[in-house]
Amino acid sequence: MPPVIRGNVNNNNRFGLNIQGDLGYEYPDDLDLRPGSDLSLFIINEITERAYESSSIISQRHGSWREMDEILTAYKVQDDEEIKVKNKDSRKPTSIVFPYTYAIKETLLTYAMSALVQDPIFQYAGTGPEDTVGAILLQKKIQMDCEKTKVALAIHTMISDALSYGIGIGAPGWDIRRGTVYKQPSSGILNELKRFIGRSADTVVTENAILFEGNKLENIDPYQILPDPNVSCHKIQEGDFYGWVEESSRINLLSQEQANEDYFNVRYLKGISSLRSGVLNSQRDKPDKDAISSIDMTDVIHMYVNLVPKDWKLGESEYPEKWLFSVAADSVVIRAKPLGLTHGMYPISVIAPDYDGYSIAPLSRLEMLKGLQTTTDFLFNSHIANVRKAVNDMLIVDPFMLNMKDLQSPEPGKLIRTRRPAWGKGVKDAVHQLAITDITRSNINDVNWIVQFMNHVSGVDEAMMGSLRQGGPERLTGAEFNGTRQSAISRLNKMTMLMSVMGMNDIAYFFAAHTQQLMTKDTYVKATGDWPAVLEKEYAAKAKNGVLKASPYDLKIDYDIISRNGSIPGNQSSEAWLRLFDILMTNPEMNKEFDVVRIFKHIARELGEKNVDDFTRAKTQEYTQTQATVMPDDMVRQQVQAGNLVPMGE
């Protein structure tokens, strides 16, 4: 790529145009981060230089990504001829994108979501016996966070981006939601005093408090990422920086400054005429479906940087630290803070199921189908165009003999008059129908062949898409069907296993580390699901109506992450297990050696049952004991006085 020549993007003139005095901001660690200060200019220069360098490399992939956006929308821009056709008759078809790549993507996306987004999404196990209960509580707390912050939707977007563009990016974070809570008065004496002086007593007390704190996952648009181009996508933690551009509004940034003490200098943006960043200029022509109104929009470069504080004039340490910076409009530093996370990593997760081990943005599986998709579109649209032409009459006419207005009349049963020179000479040679030869008749058959090739490349087939099998023998044996199905599924297992190892495990680690470091208040989890007996035994005194209170200290344990293997429960062939189970049940020696109950539960889970323990005798007995019994009021009072009945929860 030729070198990019640009001027100084951080000139003092841009700062000095409309900055009006000192707005009274206090900056962290007494750093001078006022717009126009030497430190501010230095930080902006370092951040924007990295941003432009990264953008010059990653933007080379944007052209291919835009083509993928067009392929996956089934919409094609009409040329002048097709516009005339639609204006004349809107019912006539014009060129489209044959949506087969979209169908393949939906199949792959459905399989990946089924394999990776199970309940629970992230699984943990204690490294030692003393960590078992804590790992269960940690898993339940994180699953509750996933439900409240809709993590499954962010994972869906990550997988969708990975299939379309080759990479999907997520940023695990910590969400704190504040609001008004209602409480009873803490003291009755104050209320009695108010009644004594004639004022009404307080019945409800309101206060601002934390309503929820927990993990969240935010998506980053691949068009807006700014990775370190010196490392591949699966080694981003080894890079010197990782950033992205956010298109926000000044009002939204002001709200963030008000709610988050990490932000500052946002009010200075009001004095800057241009709030857009030059980094995103190459992306302004994105497809209309992604277009954003430019009214009052502000571009913010967020970037994690591994730096030496002394070199950046941010401290005296001479050893690397990870910092987070935010620069708005290439002009104002609105955030600068050491990351301060115990895991010491960039909180960024990337999945790239078709990565090659070297590229920062590898080709996606669907990008490999672009040539076949383009050929399919051409064959299909050329056939439609030929049919559109053939349905119209193509006549050779002698205008000296016929009245052309009568001939062009679209009314059925029309009367065509001859001109005076042709009277009495007959009309045999006045009009001749031009023979039409459909040279595109075989195009649809060719499309079917190309579709099969696309299936081979992508690893899907008609059965996975829910379509009937095309071609082949009339009947398939069970072995043939299972063999073909397992071969196709094994390719998808490999894809989802890479997603799990590369991205999902990182998210699971970040969620657990953030929970242990940032959680400040007690939370409540349900004592159901995995190992309920262990929880009830360990927390018998704390459990109340099946709910356990977990403090931040309870979750500070050593844990291991349980990886997904890329398979879908119920999608595996369990016939072999069923045959083995029959042998175990009929062979006393084998029955002594193996735990048939655990084997049966494993088979049930492989067949798709998620809550096998609900069918155990212990669960049935628990349900029976909790059944309500209707008793007369007098009998209830007698039983309560005798101590045989107590209120629920005591």
C-alpha cells in the first residue's frame, strides 16, 4: 500500500478557535489534561497516530465487507434500463441478489447459537474441594447477569459478524444501574415525634442506590475497530494497543460525564465546529442500512494502550501499564485512566472461526462464496431478463402498410387498420413475428449445481437448512444417513469449538474476574439446577425459600472454565449409548462396575433434556411435600396454636 501523507492532525489552531476559558474540571492524579495543554496534545498525537496507522491497514478489508453487506441483503441497485422497466410496469421483476449465501449464514448462525448459548452460557468448576460451592455461586451470579444484560444478543452479533466479515468483536464490561429504592423508616421514634408536633409520619423512605451491578457485553462494529496491525486477531493481548471508534452524540457524552467520574472535558466540545474524526472518513460510504444521522454526532476514539507511564508523562513508573484513553473529535481528551483490572488484559474478545493464524482480519467462510454467489446472481438474473423480454411481442412491421397506432394499442380484440396504399393487396407480409430462442433455459439447472458447490464449501446441506434431500437414491440406509450427517456436523463442531476456545472462554474469564474484583454488594441466587444438594447442605442456614445470599467474599475462589466442545445436546447419535445401556442393565458384573444412573442422565442430556434431575424420586418427593392442603380456618388456628403449622419461609 502506498504511504499516506497527511498534515498534523493535532494543531493548536483547532483547539484555540472556540475554547472559552477554564470550565473548572478536576483531573485524575493532578494531570494537566485541559484542551490545548502540552500533555493533552501529546496524548492526542499518540492516540491518533496509532488510530490512523491501524485504519490504513484494516480499511483494506472494508471493500470486501461492503460486498458482503450487499450479498446478504438480497437487494441490488437498479440500472437505468431496469428503472425504466419498473416505471412502466412495477410488477415486472428486475435484478436481485439470489439469497443463498444468506440462507447458509442463517444455518451456520443457528447451529453456533445452539452450541454456544446454552443454559448456563458460561460454566465454572472449582479447582479444589474448598472452591466447589463458590464456583457454583459464581456461575449462577454470572448467568443472572447474562439474563439481565441480554448477553445472548451480543453473542449473536459477534457470531454474525464473524461469519460475514471473518471477525466478531465483543467488549466485556461492568454495568452499574442506579435508581430510586423505597424503604420503611428506620426508626419509629422520629415518626412518633412528627405525630406529636402535628405532622404526618413517614410511611416510605426513598433513596438513590445501586439497583444492579453485573457483567455486560457490548459489540464493536468491525468497520470501526483499530487493532494493532503487528499481531494476528487471536493474539490481540500481545499487541501494544487495541482501539475502536464510537459514533456518539455530544448529549450522550454529557450524560456519561454526569454519571461516570472517569469522563471529563465533554463541555469543551460545544466550542468545536467539526466533531467528526478523520479516521472514519473512509467508512462514511457504508451501506444505507448502517447509515447514521450526522446531526450533532461526535466521533470518539477509545483505545487501550500498553505504555510506560514515565515516557507518556503520566507517572514515574518505568514498567508497562495498560491505560484507557478516549479522544473526542480528534481534539479533546475526555478520558484517561490506568485500566487497573486484576487480570491485566485488554477487556476485548475476538472470535474468528476461519482464522489462518496470522491475519488481523481473515477471510470469512461466506466471503469464500462470493465468486459462486456472483455467478449465481448472473445466471438467475439473466434468465429473468430473457423471460421478461420474451413475454413481449417482437414484431417486424411494414409501417407503410399498417396503422401503427392500432398495432401498438394494448387492448385485447383490437382492430388493426391498413393504410390506403395497402388496400386490396392483402396483409400477409405486413407483420412478421420474430422467433425467440431462450438461450438461458439451462441457467436454473446451472444454479442448482452451483448451490451444491456452495454447500460443500460452507459445510451445510439441505437437511440442515430444513429442506428435502435433492437427488441421490430413493432411499438411504440408516448407516448412510448417519454417516453423511455426522460428517457435516463434525465440520460445524470444529467451527464452534474454535469460537469457544478463541472468544467464549475469554468472555467467561473476563466475567469471572470482573465479578470478583468489582462486585460490591450481596446478591441472591436460586438454589436450583446443578448440585442443589451441595448448596442446600453448605448454605442450610442461609437458604430461604430456595434462594441463597452470596457475598462478594463468597465468590473469591479459584476456578477453571469449562469449555464448550462445539456440539449441540440432542444433536449426537445416542443409539450406541442406548445399546451399551441395555448391556449394562442386563449384565450384573457390568452393573457393579459402572454408575448406571449417571450414564442414564448423560444419555438423556445428549437427547436434549436439560433438567434431568426434575424426574428423580427426590425431586418428586420434594414436590409432593410442598403440595398445599386445604383446611378449614378453625382447624388451621388449632394447628398453629399446637405448633404443627408455621408460616412459609420460617
